[in-house]
Amino acid sequence: MGKWAIAVHGGAGVDPNLPLHRQEEAKQLLTRCLNLGISALRSNFSAIDVVELVVRELESDPLFNSGRGSALTEKGTVEMEASIMDGPKRRCGAVSGVTTVKNPVSLARLVMEKSPHSYLAFSGAEAFARQQGVEVVDNDYFITPENVGMLKLAKEANSILFDYRVPLESCSVGAGSAMENNPLHMNGLPISVYAPETVGCVVVDSEGRCAAATSTGGLMNKMTGRIGDSPLIGSGTYACDVCGVSCTGEGEAIIRGTLAREVAAVMEYKGLELQEAVDFVINERLDEGFAGLIAVSKKGEVTCKFNSNGMFRGLATEDGFMEVAIWD
């Protein structure tokens, strides 16, 4: 029997001005999700069951950018995406352009287990969701007043917005005039500076099985139809018999670097240990991009790394190590 380990993230690229009470809210949510996963692992849940369970919890809370609380497209709608991968047989499932599915990660798992395919998108994914009887809700369920305000600011600045929990501290939510009078409060920074708060979870269970899952609403004010790294197997998510990886950050850079698969590849082909592999990939494979990742190995190791300002994350091992942090 091996030792279990788990990591969870709520996105890389955190505004350094994020108010302390918002930091505390994020840490509390990460701690809750980490404890949920630990409890499941102690009850001998499999790695794939735990990553789905934890990401569902993250999707259900509006704090991070997945499920409820997802970033809005340029049209003010939500288009969510998610993927899940089971390491032992490298089975995977992914969905994109989902607009009514309450928990996209669970739909991704159904694609893996109940369809002949690995990836379904837009109307096809929605039709499959109804066929499978998963819980669906109106698109309005996912949209928070805060994100409506953020989209308005992003459009005014002709910008894509990243850490969109910062600006409204001095505005009452939905009070258009306050936002209009304080446009500098937003952080519509270039795409190379801040990354969206995707969520993810990686687990190795006591049988040495690795799994990974990632879910996101994408970028605030993104073009409709945009697909990021989160649902792309090998980019945002990857699991095999040696490790499980979930990435977050600048999706376009993560896609170019096939970041998640790269961690596994250097472990498989160069014989690197988990920490060496993660360091190598973040340092050498991101070009100009900003990103972070969490990873576990079949040996029961867990780690994370990022080259952005911060990354919302929680890590724990069977030996009693537990860390919930945002900054370096």
C-alpha cells in the first residue's frame, strides 16, 4: 500500500491588492475542499472519485471562476469547460461551451465513462447532459451580480479582466454609477500579467492511482466560442501511471507548452522526480507566459509551482503535512 496525497487550486495570477478578507474567504474554501478530499481518501475513495468530488464543491461555490461564479463572455453569458483524467488506464473526458450543466466536471466524467468519445462541446455536450440526466439549471444560476459589474468595466476598458474579485470593494454590487466613477479600481491588465482563477484537483490514492480534474469559466469578456487549456487533455489536465497534474494561468501559454503532459513526459523519459519535473516545466516550457500547476506522483508526493504573483492552493499528504496558501 502506498500513501495518499492531494492538492487543490483556485487559480494562478492573484492581484497583490486582493483585500485580506477576500484572501481569508479563499483560504477557507480551499481548506474546506482539502478536508473534503482528505476525508474521502481516508474512507478509501478512489483517486478519480476524489478529484470529481472536490472539483464539484469548487464549482458549487461562486468564489472562484468555475460553475457558479464563472467569468462572463463578451455577450454576458457563461460558457464553462472541464476535464477529468484517470491515470491507471489514461482514460479521460472533457466538455466545453457548457451553459446549463450545474457541475461540468461530472459531465466530463460521464463523457469518459458513458460515451464512445473523450471530448464533447457546445450543443452536443448539452444534449449529452440531458440524455444522461445530470442536473441542469438556467444560465442565470451561474451569473453573479459581481461578475456582471466586472464585465461592464472590462467592456468600458476594452480589456479582458483577470482577478475580478478586487475592484468592487469600494462599490456596492451592481451600483453602476460607483463603478463608472472609479474605473481605475479594476485591473484590466494585459493578458500576460494576470490569469483567470480556474479550479483543479489532483490526487494519488493509497493504491498509487493518480487522477486529475480541472474546471473553469474562462476569461472575463472572452470571445464566445473561446476554449482554454482547462478541458484540453495534456495542456490543462493530465494523469497517467506516474503522476497527476492540473494547471491554471494563461491558457494560451499553457496550450502552447502542453504543460500538464510535459510534467509526465520528463518524469517518464528523463527520469526526473516530481519536484524536478515541475520545476523544469514551469521554468523552461512557458515562454513568456504566466501559469501555475499542482501535481502528485504515484509515490505519494505532492507539490505545486507557479511563476505568477500567487496561486490559490492547498496541499496535504497522509503523513500529516497540510498547507493552504496564496503567495510564494
